[in-house]
Amino acid sequence: MDLLQILDESINRPESSYIKFLTQYSRNNQIRFCFVEGHEDILFYSQFLEKYFNEENLKFINCNGKKNVLDNYNALNWSFYDKKRVLFFIDKDFDEYILAKRTIDSNIYITDHYSIENYLTDENVLKKFIVHHCQIDNDNIITSLVEKFRLTYTKYKEYLRKISSWMIFCRINKYNVVFNNINPSDLFKIDSNGNLIKKKLSNYSNHFEYIRDKIDGDYYNFSEIKFIYTKLASEANDKKYIRGKYDLSFMFMFIKHLVEIQVPIVSSGVSKINRKSTTKIPKPKVTIQIKEENVFQILYSKVKEPDSLVKFINNNLN
């Protein structure tokens, strides 16, 4: 069987993850099997799990979706398998808002936020990016940039609360809509001053029309969505209802503004100082090319270990 055939079978047969586990599990070794939703989950969770378990004793199984992760959990005979050696990692999604039935067990980890991407849109992650990839280590400059991020992000989250309310409304009513086609970069931009701006769309009269077109449906009830919006406004953790990919899209927009506008400004300022001083200060420069397609790969390793994950891991240590 060639590589393309192997790949085709693994994608088109969700049960392959179950078979993979059955053929590799043994009571005579210490391998810990970690069922995850996708490849990025492997990157995210492995960096934390490897602090507690030997890398060679960790086996990640990509189930290609949350449902498949839970199907694997439900298919196993737990009177035979050691739960501490078979772990499951899933995103919270909108489950608590749509009152979805949740499977809870000691070996199932559920994110605190909507998904793992929400952990990457974070002030501390931004600080590390500024230091590591922009070569800026001046505390005052870093503080100023983070404060601009905080203000802009707050405004963005207010807009996203409206979209999240609509999404939850559709999920509650089981409308068959797909929100993957909505790209926040189509709707918003960060201007040269670091302010969040709503884009004027050439093919749509407003953002509402854009969303209706992208979800390919006209499912809307203002009073019900307003009720959900009001409920979300009182939520302490707004990352619980902001879709992770939308959150990460903002992080990309801000970093793009950072590397294209802010770093050159700081670099120019350093050049002026150096011309007047015998002690030369290293000029900031961007050391990595960041695109929307690779932002996850660049930022995931800068995330602080979630407290809930630490607790979960400790509870499953032998």
C-alpha cells in the first residue's frame, strides 16, 4: 500500500483510530494513549504532557473530529482498560450554551475556553512574540504595545459577541449552517494607529448580509438572539463563547499590524538615537514570516500551561 492509499484510508475511516488503539494497547507497557480532535491538538497538548510523561510513552491518536474522540471513548470496555493510560482531549465548543449532553469522566479533558485556539490569543503570548520574534525587550515599549492590544481586542470581542449569539441561536435550533466560511479578516482590519475598523464590503451592503450569505441560510430571530447576547454579556470568561478560529484571526491581524507598522516605527526611532550616541542599541527586526496559515504553529509553544490541564494530568498520574 502506498502513502496516498494509507492517507486516504485514515481520513475516510474514522474507526481507524479505534483499530489503531486496539492493536497497540498492552497491559505490559506504560504507553499513554491520547485521543485528540486534530493535528494541532497534538502540537498543543504534547508540549505540556511531555513535562510529566516520557515522550516515548506518549501515543497520540488523531480522531479527525470531536465526535470521533467521544465515539472512541464510548466504544471502549472500561472494565478492561486503565483510564489513566487512555486519555481524551476535546474542545468545550458551545456545549453548555446549547445544553448539549456532555460526556464527563476522569480521563476526559475539556478546554476552559471554546477551543485550544483561544489560548493563543493572549497578552502573555503577545509579549513573548514581541521579545522572541521582533527583538524588542524595552519594558515600556512592550507595555505600550500590549495596552494597545488590550483596547483593540476588547472592541473586537464586543463585535464577536453578536456573531456568537447568532451562532448559538442556530445551534440551539439545530439549523444546518456552516460558520467556517466567515473570515473575520473580511470584516475587520486594524489601521495604522492600531484601531479596530469595520471594513466596508464591496459585494455586500453590510456585515449582516455578508454573514447571511456565508452561512447559506436566513435563520434569524432578533428577540431570541438579543436574549442570548444579553446572557453572554454577563459571562466572566468571554473566550467560552468566542469561536477559537475567530479569536486567533484577531491575534493574526494584530501581529500583522505589529510587524508591518509598529516594529518599523521602533526601529526608526532606534536609528535616530544611534546616530547621536556612541553606544549603539540593536535595532528591532522581525525574525519570522507570519501568515494566517502558520500563526498557530508559531504561537502555540508560547502558551502558559492551563491550570485545569495541570490538575487533569496530576489526577491521571500513577
